[in-house]
Amino acid sequence: MSISETASLSPRALWTGRVLSAVIVLFMVFDGVIKLPPLDVVTQTMVPLGWPADANVARMLGVIGLISTALYALPRTSVPGAILLTAYLGGAIATNMRVGSPLLSHTLFGVYLGIILWGGLYLRDPRVRALIPFSR
């Protein structure tokens, strides 16, 4: 299937992809921005997860998340951004697994975000649809 064949997605599917991607971008911007000051609630929440209550660690995680999100939001760099965000979410999943967080609400939350992230990108980017063709 060529890119031109996969580009003929309905406007409804394209807008669904944009909305899914916007949800991820908004969530990740919020997540990154609260780590920059960083708020006390952020550093204190990191301790039970095995991270130090260190403002620099929180800040670095925020910067990594925001850069990855910016790359994802820009059409030219959306695929590398999605890969970086997937890695970021994988770290969150691993952290929650290691400390025994509840499976469905905490540990798999990164998986849910990853599905929305890649689903949105799949619906809005013909290059991704050409790379991962689902047969009808």
C-alpha cells in the first residue's frame, strides 16, 4: 500500500487523530510544566516511586517530556517524537511495576497513553499508515 493510497482517509478519521494527539499533547505539557518549578507535590510524589525528592531530577524529567512532546506535536518530527514519548512512558510503566503500583490504574496508564499517542498519529499521518498497514 503506497502513501497516496493510505492518504485517502476520511476527514472524520483525520480529525479523530488530531483530537487524540491533542489530548496527549495537553496531558504531557501539563505533566512537564508542573515538573519545571518543580512543585512540592511533584517531588514528594516521586519518593514512593523510588526517585529522590530532588528538584533537578524532576526538572530534567519535565524537560525531556516537553521536548519529546514538542517533537510529537510538529508534523515533520512527529514520528521521532512518538518514539521518544513511548520510551518516556515505558520508564513510567517500569517505575510503577517496580514499586508494585496498582496494575490497571497506575502501571498500565502509560500503556493507555501510548495507545492514544500512536492511534492519533496513525490517523493523522499517512507515513505511519503506510508503515503499519492494517488489512481490512
